[in-house]
Amino acid sequence: MKRLFSRLSFETKLNLGITTIIATMALTLLPLVVSITKDALLEEHRKRGADIAASLAVRAVDPLLALDFLRLRELVAEPRDVTYIFIQDRAGRILAHSFGPDFPVDLATANHADPQNPMRIQLIDNGMERIDDIATLIRVHDEPIGTVRLGLSRRAASEILDHLVATLMIIFLTGLTLASAAGTLFARTITSRLDRLQSRAGALRQRHLPETSPTLPDPPHQGDEISALEHAFSAMARELDHRMGELLQAQRRLEEQTRLLSTVLDANPDRICLRDTRMIYHAANEAFCQAVGVSKEDIPGRTDFDLFAEDEAERRHLEGRDVLASGQRMERQEQETTAQGSRWFHVIQIPVRGARGRILGLLRMERDITAMKDYERQLIQSQKIESLGKLAGGVAHEINTPLGIILGTTQLLLDDVPADSSMAEDLRTIERHTKACRKIVADLLEFSHASTSEKVEMCFNNSVMEAVSLVRHTFSLDQVTIATDLDDSFPIIYGDPEELKQVWINLLTNARDALPQGGIIAVRTTLLRAESCVRLEVADTGIGIDAASISKVFDPFFTTKPVGQGTGLGLSVSYSIIEKHKGQIQVHSPVPETFPWPVPVDGPHCGPGTLFTVTIPLDHASLEDHHGPHSRPR
């Protein structure tokens, strides 16, 4: 039975339940209603009989006192719907009755009223029907003079009750039918919604969870809609739990990748930022945040006008708008000038597109190319010097021979003329200026790499100190103090001691010339083990070099000194010598604030100053591979 019930549909179960409830209630309430109705009808039946009996008792007073039997018979004959009526005198004799010739004698004593109970109702069953016998006293001034007996059959009441019960049964059956129909409609409404819910759960599962988890049980082959819906939701819950686990794993992998990407971006020295199409910042790496002075957490929601000055923000905003409008990648170089100096950046702006190709944002990357620009400038300088060197070398070779002839002839003529003659004085003037010209020619040959070079292992610090010792006393006469800070590592380099000494002396002489009223020259050497090179820094507290001249200081014949005090070849020759040693020479003016002066530099004649930095590699093998231990570079 239970197995059969479980196979029924939920709609059938709901119909059976509703019908059973209504039938049970009807079967329980119908007898109670019938009993109450019956009692009410009988009570009304007795009241009606009592009223008729009381009326007859009042109307029978006069005929009874007058012994008018004709009127008494008329009274007992008036009621039509009673079973019998008869009137007795005080002695119990029958004075009038509604029976025929045969009066049932036993009926006269079956009921009796008295002064304590002037109306008494007695149920009489004669075997054919049940009769309510009502005895009522006929009284004159509360003195009984007779009795009215009235019999009222319950047959009519029973017929009314039977009719009422039949009517109630019809109403019950009609109500049961209507309730069953309404229950069927109600059950169908509910089950149809359950069916739609089950269909939607299945469709949702198929649409969003196309791959079924292998741990899911098979769907039931029996049961009602609730069981199917329960299985559908259980399956969907298991699928959701399985998918939620996969989603959490994917979320953890995504978070790990996000942290890794953030680490990579933060480790990147380039400034990287991401903006949406409204030019609102969404993310930036650490380099960008340090540049604008805002933490990474405060970047989202900002605009260019929140991070930069108005002119800069306007320029960046318009550039970003142009890239978004064109949808094309943009690259350019721009120079940024701040209080710390000027720097060059290579800027790339790329539109960020979604899966459907729609532009979702703008990625901007800024790479610091200041060092590359310096190398580019040095390369241009080297090419320029190389071209000038070739020209100067050719010219020097052509001039050197005639100068030698002029100098030799002059010296021969000096031997032939008196030493104190005016001719001898003129010849010595020619000799002096010819030697000066030969010095210029020698510098030109050095500049053009035409001179010989002997490279040996040498102590870098000793080379520097030899040059310092040569000029220290002379410089002290001009109120110039040389302060040294040499690295104790005593680095050994591979180079030409005489050429390098010429470079150190040239740098010291230029520094002294920048101190016309005295000052301090700092000489500092450092061994850079990581870069495998040594560095010499010569800084002065002099007048410095203006921005227009600093890019030309290594050009041949360029000088800021008065005419006759310099040829403009000293730094050019120094540049050429350092280049032959595979090194670099750079100039900065003013002296950077980070330069560690070995002595205090505060004073009335302290100017912006100039810093020359010379870097020479320690890689002997590379030099030997390129030039050999005694090669002469051309």
C-alpha cells in the first residue's frame, strides 16, 4: 500500500488528501447537525402543542362552566394537524373528544396535570407512532375545573427531519464534488508550478553546469513531483558545491597570479599605470606611485588633475583621449624637468581592448632613458671627435714636417749670429713660436690617436697621486687646496701611465682655472668591484659651467678661457685618451648634492662647481683581446 501510494503523483495525493479531509469533516459534523436540528424541531413541536393546549384551556372555561357540550365538541374539532384532543372535567370524566365512537380508555389516565404542574407533556408510543401528549389544566381563578388533553404526533417532525437530512446529504455531496473539483484545480495549480520549477532547475543546471559531476546519483525512476524536484535541487546543490570548490581553487590561483603580477610590476622600474575610458586611474605600479607621491591604495579613482600640475595633467589627459579616439598605439620620448634635474622618458600608450575588441582602458608605460640618452650623446660626441681627429691628424702630419724644417733652420742660424744681436733675438722668437706650434701639432696627433701608446699594469692611486704631487705646491700659491679621498684597495689597472697622468693633470689644471679666487679641489678614487672598474672624481668649488657650454667641453678647440690662455684641446685629448683605455669621462655642473666632499666646502667663494668623473675598466683580458698588451690603437 505504501509502495502504491509512493507511485501516485503529487496531484493525485493532493486530491485524495483534500477529499478525505472534507469527507471526514462532513461525516463527523452531519450527525451532530442532525441531532441538534432534531432537538430543535421537537422542542418547537412541543411548544406548538403547548400553545394549542393552553389556548383550548382558556376557550374551554365558559363552555365547561355552562356544560355546553356542543361548544366543547366544536373546540376539540377545530385543530386539524393534531392527533387527538379531549376535555376532561375535574373528576376525570371525558366531556368531549376528537376520537370516533371508540375512545381509548387507557389514554385518559396516561397523562395527568395538577396545580403544581399545570402543563405536563408525556411521550406516548402506541406501536405505530410516537405522540407527545400534553395535559393542561382548565382553571378559573387558579382553581382547576378540568383538563385539556392534546396529542401531537411526531410523524410530521420526523418527516421534516428526514427531509432536512436528505437536503444536508445533497448539500454534502454537492460540496464534496465542488471541493474535489476545487482541490483538483488547486493541486494542478501547485503541481504545475512545481513542474515549472523542476524544469527551470533542470534547464539552469544544463545551461550553467553543462558537465555533470561524477559523484552525482542517478535520477529516481519513481515518485512524485516533489521527489523529482528534491532530486533536481539536490543534484544542483551538489553541482554548485562542486563548482564552488573549483571556483575557490580558481580564485586562489587568480589571487596568486595577481600577487605575482603585482610583484613583477612593482619590481619593474618603468612607471606603469592603467586608466579607464573616462581617464580615471584604476591601478599603478610602485615606480609610478613613488613618482607622483601617492600610495597604491589611493591611486584608484584619481585623475591626472589629482596627481599632476594643471599643465602636465591637461597634456596627459589630451594625449590619452587622442589614443583612445584613434585606437592606435602611441610611442614618443619626452623630457621631464624637476628640481632634481632633467630626465628623459620613453612613453608608450596602448589601448586595452576586451574580448570583443571594445576599448576598455588605456595602459601607459614610461621608461627612464636618461642613461641611454647620455650614451647617445657620448656616441655622437665620439663620432664628431673621430671625424675631427682624422682631419686634425692629416693636417698635423702635413704641418709637422715644415715646422721641423723651420725649427732646425732657425737653430742653425742661431749658431751663426751673435747671441746678443737683434737677429738672434728674432730667431729665438721664431724658435719659441715654432715650438708652440709643434706642441699644438703634438696635441693634434694625440687627439687623432696618431701618437704611440704603451700600456702596462699600473697602480691607479699612485698615478693619481703623482699628478696631485706635481701641482699641489703650485696650486697652493693660488689659494687652491687639493683634498684627496683615495680608495685603500689600491686597484691595479692596465694603461699608459704617462697618458693617464696627462689626463689627471689636465683635469686638475682646469679645476684650478675655475677657481680664480681660490677654493677646494676634491680628488676621490673608488674601486667598483661589481662593475669591475675604477673611478676618479675631480670636483671643484669654482664658477661651474653653464648649460649651453657643458655639452661642448669635449669638442676640439672649444674653450671658455680668454684668448691666449688655452687651445681648447686639453679636454678633447683627455677624452681621446680615456676612450683608448675603454673608459668614460663625464662632466656635471653644478656638483651633485650627493657628492661626498672630503672636507667642508662652505666659504665666501664657494660656487656651483664642476665634477669630472673618469671610469676605467679593470678587465685586462678584454683590452688584450682588442689591442694586445703593447698595441697602438689608431
